Amino acid sequence: MTPRPGLPAAPGGSFPAWITTVWPPENLRLLEQQWTVAVDYWGDLAAEAQRRGVRIAVEMYANQLVDSVPGLLKLREAVGDTVGANFDPSHLLWMGADPIAAIQALDGAIHHVHAKDTRIEESAAVRSRLETLPNEQVADRAWNFVAVGTGHPDGVAFWSRFATALQEAGYDGPLSIENEDYSLGQRESVATAVRTLQDALVGRINGPLPTGRG
């Protein structure tokens, strides 16, 4: 299972609230209430999954309660290690996190991985990375989901470091290509992703490992 954890509303409310700052003060009170609701719900879900021998992989994503590594680890600590990460670097990239560092922090807690890339556009300098334009407006957005390997100047090297970090963190499962590139056709973007991952993995096997972080 690879769900995203829901985001509770304020008590009596009907719309979720994604808390991203400590101000105004009511944000922290709402966040505390959200975690109380979430742990109660996910505790029951995790217990049932454990009884059935199923692991749950939570995808960290904006506008969700678990949107970052600390949130994922907090949920995991509260409900048990049946819950882990469905690690998608593209989400962390536009939110400003370092996927390699995030993998290292999630050592042993990654259940599944999406291979998806993000390109930060020049307009982010003005717009910030909190983007609400539709995905189809590629030319105007501050960031875009793109084919694996096209989000970084050192595309293959980044994904080689990515694969190495996953292995060192105890993950030996698949890299599941998730394509949301609105600038390329479906076939071209998937083919680009496959080539990048093949080159990255072959480089790890046949040559020296790249150093540094993407």
C-alpha cells in the first residue's frame, strides 16, 4: 500500500489545513490536534496491516500531514515500523530538501521508491516554490515535474548517488518510474527515465561511484 496520510481539519471544520509556519499561534494548536487525530487513525490501520502481514508506504507530499522526513519518522514512531516511506524525491526537491540526505535519515524506513524528477525554474526566484499554477502551464510555473534525469545538470550522476544512498539505507526494491512530465510526450519521457536509470546503475557497477550530493 502506498497511501498519503490525510490532513485533518480544525475541530468542527470541513477543510484540511496544511501548516507550514509557526505563526499565527493557532497554527501550532491545530497541528497538535491534527497529529492526535492522525495517530489514532493510523494506529488502527497499522495494527490491522501488521496482522495481515502488509507494510504501508506513506508518500511524503505537500498539503499532507506527513510532508517531510521528520513527519514520516514521527508517524512511524507513533504507530510502528509497519509504516514506512514511499520515497519520491521529486516532492522533496521542490520543497527544498536534499533527497540524498533524506534517504540517509530514513535508514531502514523506506518501503518503496518512485523514480521521478523535478526541475526548479528561473521564475522560482520571484514566485517562490509554493506554486498553484496548473501543471499544464509549464512555461510559467516555478517548478515542474520532469523526466528522470532532466531535473539536474548532472542527471545520471545524481541518480547514481541516489541509488547508492538507497542501497546503503537498506533498500533493495524496485525504482518505480512515475511519469508526470508535461513538457515531453509520454513515450519520450519514459524512455528518457529508463536510459538515465540504466546509465546510473551501470555506472555504479562498472565504474567508480560519484561523490557529493545533488
